[in-house]
Amino acid sequence: MLSDLNFRVIAETLPDFWTGFLSTLSLSLAGFAGALAVGIIACAMSIQHSRLIRAPAVAYIDLIRATPLLAQLYFLYFGLPVIGLGMPELVVGVIALSVNSGAYVAEIIRSGIIAIPAGQMEASASSGMTYWQQMRLVILPQALRPMVSPLIGQAIVLVKDSSLLSLISVLELTRTGQTLAVQRFMPVEGLTITALGYLIIYFGLKLAASVWNRVYHPMPSH
């Protein structure tokens, strides 16, 4: 199969793929940063005792997890202009990634927090700490370590999901491959380079997860 690829065309279009690769990285970083912000807020609300605070966060998490990203993306892309909130495709794409991934990030953070023994909260409360001091100084530092690997896994999912932004004409890696397929009638070459780009990002994130696990979960010495 490799012998059938037109490497001359691939070489000519590598600058375009590099631009698409960097765009995918930028979109993914911005989307994941937004997802962390949304996830932290949604998690903080979902673990409150007040139903008025907890209910909106739970509804958001359930709604996002029950519907596909494509439907959410189209809702934002076509729905926001109807109410006078038209925005550039890049902005809509980042918002869609942030809102979608934020629901999963919220659950990852919540799982890390509730895994901490209740006695930790009770001990910190008895020392005079406020609720937010308990979370910031006692609970979150302990919950962070087991959360990192699932968060990296969610980042990998977000990178792959960013390919859907090509459907609203955002110029990223998948869109670059589609352009080569349409303009030069070379879908195999376009999809092959696109897949290689995603593989590079995937193995980079996988390596980061492996390094984290080795540093904070070292193998016991014999």
C-alpha cells in the first residue's frame, strides 16, 4: 500500500499539514483549559449540599454526557446566531470542546474528591478551617495525583473530538486532509498524514501519562 502513495504530493503539502497540526494542538489546549475551568466549577457545584446549587450542575453533566458532541457543536454553531450571539468558528469550536469535555472532567474531579476518606474533612474542620480551605489545602492536593491519568485520558479524547470542528470549516488537521482529498483527489494520502498527526499527539500524551505514573506511582523495589 505504501508504494501506491504519492510521496511527492505528500511532501508538497507537508507545510499545510504542519499548519493543521499546530491548529489542532492549539484548539485542543484551549479546549482542555476551558474544560478544566468548566469542570472545576461544575464539580464544586455538584458536591454542595444545597439542592439549588447542586441541581444545575448535575443537569448540565447529565445533559452533556447524554448527547453527542456533534449535536452540541451544531446547536452552538447554528443556534447562537439566532439569539444574536454569532461568533467565529474557532471560538464556537473551543466553546463546544470546553463544554463537552468539562462535564467529563467534572466527574473525574468529583471521583477523586469523594475517594478521600471523610475523616480528612472532619479533621480539617475541627482545626478551624473553612470549607474552601479544607478543599484547597487538604482534599485537592491528595485528590490530584489519582486524577492526572484520567485527565490525560480525557485530553486524548478531546484531541480526537476536535476533528469534528472540520464540519464547521475550522482549519485543523482533519480539515487539511479533507482539502487534499478534494482538491487533488488523493484521499488515501490525506487521511494517512492526518492519522499520523493524531498518532503523534496520542503517543505524546500517553508518554506524559506514563511518566506521571512512574514518578508518583513507582514500582516497588525488591
